[in-house]
Amino acid sequence: MKICLINPSRIVRPMTVSLKPSPPLGLAFIAGALKAAGHTVQIIDSFAHAPKQFVHFNDDIVINGLTEAQTAHLIAPGTDIIGFTMMFSGNWLFYRKLIDCVGEAFPKAKVIAGGEHITAVPELCIKQTKHLQACVLGEGEETVIALVNALRDGTPLEHVAGIAYRAADGTCAKSAARARVKDVDNMPLPAWELFPLDDYNRHGITYGVDHGSFSLPLMATRGCPFQCTFCSSPQMWGTRYYMRSPQLVADEIESYVNRFGIHNFDFYDLTAIIKREWILEFAQEIMARNLKITWQIPAGTRSEAIDREVAHNLYKSGCRNITYAPESGSKEMVRLIKKKVSLSNMLESISYSSKEKMNIKINFILGFPDEHHKDLWLSMWFLVKASWYGVNDMAPGVFSPYPGSELFNRLVDEGDIDLENDDYFCQIIYVDTFDKTRFYNKHIGERALRIYVILYLLVFYGSNYLFRPWRLFRTVWNLMTDRAESRAEMALSDLIKRKSVQILPADKAPVLIPSMAE
């Protein structure tokens, strides 16, 4: 079968502080599985092909990357199946337009999609599109192979476990659930050779910090054993946690060094470090092979396993950036969001990582529905302590209810979210802004919450530069020399560059942009 897999563009406000997308790891795994099964796979990475193109979409929202027409123009004639990865609900307003544009352009092709957003609300996705035929739910490698085979053979889709599909009457139907993949060591590796890695490299597109070498994402584990109420992981992955062999992960890294010349890696695991023995074995494996790499954990990890010895081995093996994720400094809020973390133990772990000279980011969310003023002040005090213990970087995230999470389902039940109203999806886009952020807190007014966002930044960076004044000068120097040692510096640098971007009217975007015509 001829299959085209598409990583769509994103929609953003031009001056948002959100970080750049990264090479789509999930789609690369799907491509690897399809290729291993003998299918012909074409990849279109709509963002990487045009990361500096901004086209007007709606109001003050723009498409960053290829438009739907430009994307459809690149699909090879005679394609049998067109598949999309659709991870982020904030892009849904564009996703659905892209699906139907491609479906109209290729009426004989079967259109399928997968990812976090698709898994969370497949009924909505089928209802709001004309051409989406099937949704891959959750972990996708085994399911997509079965789905492609069924579409090829004309097998009824109800016999394919792990999908939602468009029934004969146009409504959404679901098949039986598919069991999680347990033998993670024998899964096909991501087919990065099919992706435009040169585009990512040339434009410096990376989610983690750029250490002077193009970064590639990795996944050493699958799933997460925790059930945080703001996270969609339990629905997407379940709560079973599987670890790959440290040796096989090192093999994968070594192959990328040799094949692509890549020396910087971002671990995209939901929870990268849980087992102390695993991470020590992995670090020792990297050092034993004398791999001259840097690696980082930009998405957040647990602190329980990171003691003095672990932190030392992390740094020696090349770990330069690590993210801790308490989300709140209030023990009551940590309990309510089911974070299952000890704040005091986290501070001790942070001190070990700081002594090893790692750049440390901390994740915080404010505006949870049940948060009170007391919780926010406790969080600010924790930020001061975290700054003292060595954290370099913090960006206050405003709570945004993502489909598939426990808190999202609660807010739908309480009438605070209406998926039939496009305003909800716009609110996700605006979560990284200051003026249009929507808050779902039940106890604190919106004006006060906006003030708290500013206070979080002032308290953290004020204390950080007070405790370590040289960091302020280093940050200014990095911005002046277009370098970055932290995620905050990356975001600020990208924001400064985007001040001069040209936004094209939707009807002025060329069908084929010059760089794709070369």
C-alpha cells in the first residue's frame, strides 16, 4: 500500500512564547512500523518544510508552516491511505480543515488519524469532518498495521481492535480496545531516514535546548504509572510502565550518531526516570561506549531516583538539562492533582543536579479549578526555595484542561467546557498569552490570576538573580549572541526573532512555496 503520513502545521498567535515543535517522534514510530510491514511510506512534515511561513488563519491566529492546500499539493498521486498525527487540541480548528482539504483532493484515498487529540475525542473528530474514516486510539504501531490491512482487504473495521471509525450512518463507532505493547524492545525503531531532518537542522528547530548540535527526540520508556488529573496520559497510554533495555537505547543513540551525525538528544518519555538502577545502567553504557553526546530531559521527570550518585552519572554521561515537575508548591494542591511527589525530597534532588552544573527547569501550573490564594503563595515560597537550591529556569503555565484528562471531563460535566463551541479550542491557543488567557479557577478572579502570573516570574527570576547575580549577565549575553542554555532563553530568542515576521493573507499563500520547488 502507498501511504502518506503527515505532520501538520500548527496554529499560534504570532507573538506567543510557546516553543518550537520538534521532529514528530510518534509519527516516526508509525512510519517505522509501516515500513517494516512492507508498505511504501511518504512523509510530509508541514511545519519543518516552512517553519518561517506565517499565514493568516482567523482573527489574530496564524498558520505556522504549510497551509492545507500546500500540504495537499505534496501528496504523491495514487496514494492509498493518508494518515495524520494530531497531538494537540489547540490545533484542531486547523486539523479539521486540513483533513477535509486533503480528502477533497484525494477522494479515492482512505483518511486516518491518531495522536493524543484523536484518542481523547474521536467522536468529535469524526463529527466535525467529512473525510476522516478511522481514528487510531492510543499506542498506534500495532493498531495502524491492522487498520491498513483491513482497509486494503475490505475487512469490516469493527474487527480492528483499538480504533474508532465512521459507521455507515456517518456516526462514530468504536471497536474493542487493544492491549498495550509489552515487548517494547522489539518494536521497529523510528524511520527518521524518511523525515526532513536537514530542515530541522538548518532552522535550529528543537524542543530541548540547542547545544550547538541538532537534536533528535528519543523514547526510552512507554507509559506512566501515575494519574495526574491534568494529564491525558492515562487515556492515551494507560498506567502500565514499560522500560526498554538500556543497552538497546544506547544502540539507538549510537546509530543516530553514526548515520546522521547527531550528538544531542531529547528524551520525550512521559516519566523518564523512575528506576534508579535503570538510569545508572544507561549512563554507564553511554560512558563505556565513549559517546560524545549531550542529552536532556525537557518534558519533566520524577525526583525520587535522582540522588547524588545518579546526578553525577547523569552529568558524566552527557545530561546537561533536566526538568522537574512539581506543578505546585502547595501540598494540598499536589494531593488534589494526584501528583504523588514529595516537595522536600524534590528540593534535595534539585540540589544534587545543581551541584553537577546541570541547567534545571521547574514546571509550575497555576489556576487549577480548586486552587486558593493560600496555595499560590505557598507555590511562590517554593519557587524561592527552588531558586536557592539551584533551579535556573521556570515558566508559569496557566492550567488548560486538555481532552482526555480527569479535570477536563469534570469541567465538561460541570458545563464549563462545550466542545461544540470553537471558543474552547481558541482558548487553548491563547493559554501562552497574557491578555486572552481563559482561567477555570473557581475561587480567584481572572485579574488576580493574571497578577499572579507576573508575580511568579518576578519572584522566581528576582530571587534567582539575587542568589546568583552572574546568571542575569549570562542570560543577556546569550540573547545577544544567539545562544541558549535554558528553555526560557530559547523562548525569548524565538520571540524576538518573530517580531519581524511577515504574515501572509490566506489567499496570497503560494500553492507551492519556493523552498519546496527546489
